[in-house]
Amino acid sequence: MTGQRPSDAPQDINVGLVGIGVVGSAVLDFFARGPMELATPGGELGGPNAARVRLWSAARRSRHNPHGAPEALIERTVSRDDDGRPRFFYDTDPGNQTSGRRSGGPAWREVVRDENVDIVVEVTGSPVAEALIEEALWEGKCVVTANKTVLSRTGYELVKLARSRGVVLAYEAAVGGGMPVVQTIGSSIGGRVTAILAILNGTTNFILSEMRKANAGGGAGQAAYPAAVCAAIHGGLAEADPSADVLGEDARSKIIILAGLAFGVRLRPRDVYVRGIARRGIADAPTPLGRAAYHACASGDGEPCQEVCGQDDHISTQPVFQAADLEVLDRLGYVPKLLAGAQPAPLALPAPMDGAGGEPDIVAWVQPAVVPTDHPLANVDGSGNACLLEVESPAREGTGEPAKGYTIALQGPGAGGPETASSVVADIQFCARQLAAAGRTTGAARTGCATGPLYMYGAGAFSRPQPYHGTPALHRQSALVLPFLLRFKGSGDLDAKAMASVLGRHGIQATPIDAAGSGDNRYFRTHPVSMKALEQGLETVLGELGPGKAPLDVLYLPVLEGARWGSGTEA
């Protein structure tokens, strides 16, 4: 094919879909209704020169996938070759172990190496996703991906490769599900982003929402967590092993991507301070509740389902929040959330600068926190995601008018196949518009008819390396301070006033909170203090109390009232 066409001829833009699981099947549903139509420059929808975006081919590992679209729907939706066969490729057929119409190598290569494919959509979640994306970019194809893990690990290299090949790497679906945060940061903000505060994991937000509901209704207490996890799995919001969600690892990948877009910095996992809403260890329910209390799927005979939960518990983590904690937080007017944030270190702080540009370090973190009930993130329930962006407009030169700040609030569904697919389709349309405007369609980009590089949002992402100083981000920045809520779980002999006195001797000014009915738990609110000072102080306190007197468990939650980690004078 060539890039030469009559001005009144329609432009066909071909999409190759790799991965037809939960998200891929939802993407397929968009194309099952027929080609998408886009207006081209100087044209209009329905006109003869409109661009038609169609599903050219598709590939997946297995011919039959019980969690994906049926084979008949795939074959009806993709195009057909000269022999009338649907362009559907697969690695194995569970029935006879044969491969599907391949010349060799994995099925995805049939899509990536087809010169008729203009846009490759990767929604596999596969270990080979990085190689797939890289090869597609080398082939001169635009790539749409939802793979947060790959982008958080090698985003810099992939963005650089896409720019060198003059194509688009689009990844709106990698962060926030149906919340349009990636393109907003990458292309739609005129000012400078100065802070990010977000709920980036819909699974944990759903779990916390369900736990609060169960607690408010006099539910099963500690068993509310495993029941909420079970409900998330059955609702398609979590994998059978949700540990990446509840331990904060999923949100870490996402805040790395957003920080890369907003600040141009190249963060690594070790640059991000991470705590989740759970810790490793089996979550045991009180014996009187019985095994069925663990599962939202329990049948009438009190047994969990076999398909998801099996003979044993699928809960391999235990929550950091107890039923008493949720009651106290509700009484105090706070809502627990798993939050992710990123912001530059305060300029007043003599933080190490990178050698090239003299830019301050970026502080990035993921951890459970509490927000007041009137906070913009407090009422984001269920599997929703939300993001607050602090933005600063430049000062007006010659007028003496200083820079002004404002906050942008974004919200949308954060988990689920159709929700994520909506962002994938938005990126497909974004890529298609660039191709149509440049006349690079139906193989033209690969036959010497390209007219120049395409526009890509976030082209400067991940460009500046972040120096690593040997400690987690929040530990490096002692100028970032906030008040904390503390909870000590004791054995009945912890005196609140005595504990406050011990904390005070170690630099943590804490006021006891009256939490009648919370059993052996003791609650405190601290004056503003840095995370580093708090954790060091708690470690010293626990060491001083010694075995038999130290609390059995400690929970510490920052209190966030704005869109950033506070800065000021440490208490």
C-alpha cells in the first residue's frame, strides 16, 4: 500500500489487538458495532474523506479463553484475508494443542509484523509485553498499552524509542482506568504541576468502602476484610491474588508514571515510599464467625465457591485497619484511603540536586492515610479513582503579580474491563487522528510516504534521572511534615498518659484521643512531624518499653487536608 490516495477517498486505519481477556474483550465490543469513524482535517463525519478505524487482526495465547470474548465474536469482528479466513491468531488450542495460522513464533508477532496494521493495542498483562511494545515501535506502529508495570520500569526507553521512530506511545489506560489523568497531565495543563494526590487503585478503594459499610452495619468486624477482598475478586476488580493491590505495589507503578509525566523525572520503585492497606500474613477471622464469614460468595451451606476461593482461603494478607479503628475514624470525622502522591521537595530544603538541570528531588509515596469528610477524596467510594493536581501559573513579568495556584480535580471509574477499555479506545482515537492528519495510514508510514513525526502527549516524560540517596523518598525529606493519627494495640495495661509522656521524650508530641469502647487500643493525634522522625521515634519508644510492655501492633496514619504532603517546621 502507499500513502497516495484521492482527496475524497476514505482513510482506513487498521488496529491490531493483542490480548483478549477482560479488557481486550471490552475493546473488542467497541469494534463489534462496526468501524469507528473520525473526521479528518477539512472533512466531516459521514463525509467521503472521513477516517475509518477498524479492527484488522487480533491475537491471544489461547484459542478458547473462559474469561475472554468467544471465538465466534472475534472472527466476526476482525477482517479476513484473501482466502476468506479471519485474522485471528492464537498460540495454543486447548482442544488439540495446535497453533492458529502462524508462520512461527508467538501469535502476537502476526499482528505486530503485519504491514497493514497502523496501531497495535497491547492489553495482555503478559511478561513479554515489553518486547511486544518495543518491536511494534521499531516496526513504525503506534502503540496503545494499559501496562503500568512496563511503563513504570522502562517508560523512558520506550518513550525515547517512540520519538525516534516518529510514532505515538499512548498509555492513558495504564493509570486510573476510566479517569482521564494521563492525557490531562501530558497535554492539557498550561501551568506547572506542583503536587499530585490521588486514589489510584480502585480495588483497595472498593475494599475500604466495603469494610466501612460492614462496620457501620454492625458487620463481622475483622472478617469484613476477607469478605471485601472476595467480593472484589468476584466483581472483576481484583485478581485471585490481590496482594499487588493491597500491599501498594500497583499504586506505586502508577504514581511513577504520573510523576514521570508531571515532573519529567525517571523514578524507580525504590524511590517510592510504600505501605499498603494490608501486610503479609494469613487473615484469620475470629473462630465464632466461622469460615463462611471470609467469603462474599458463601453459599447456603456456608462453604465458599470452588471456582475462585477453592478449598482454602484466598486471603494471604491481613488488614492494617481493625473494626475499632474504623469506628474511631468515623467518630472523628475521617475517612481512610490508600493514597499516592508526588511533589518536588521544598525549595528551602538543601536537597541534593541532579547534576544536569539543578532540579529538586521528587518525593513520591503510597500509603494508607486519612482525610476529613469534607475533603475532595473522602466521598470517592467503591472502585472509583480520583486525582487532585496542584497547578501553578507563571508570574506576570513586569507587573509584580506573583504566580497563582489552583487545583484540578479528576474522577472516574478505576477498575473493571469496560472502564479501562474506554481509556484504551480514547487512545486509539488519539493515535488515529494523528495518523489521519499526517496522511500516514494503511501502511504509508512504512513505505517512505511519512510526512514527519507524529504528536505524542507526554513526549518529555521520564527524561530526568532521579538521584538515589539510599533511603525511601519520605525519609529523605524531613521538611515535609503532617499530623498523624496513632493507634497502639495493647494487652490492657497501656496507659494513654504514660504513652504520651514517653512519645514526648522522643520528639513526638501526641495528644490522647478519647476512644471509649475501643478495647485495649489507645489512640493519639500528633503535632506535625515528618515520617522519618515519627518512625524513628516509634522505634525508640517500642525499644524502651521492652518485651511484655510494648504494644502488640502500631498503626500510624498521616492526616491530609489538601492536595500535598505538608511542609513546615517539624515538631
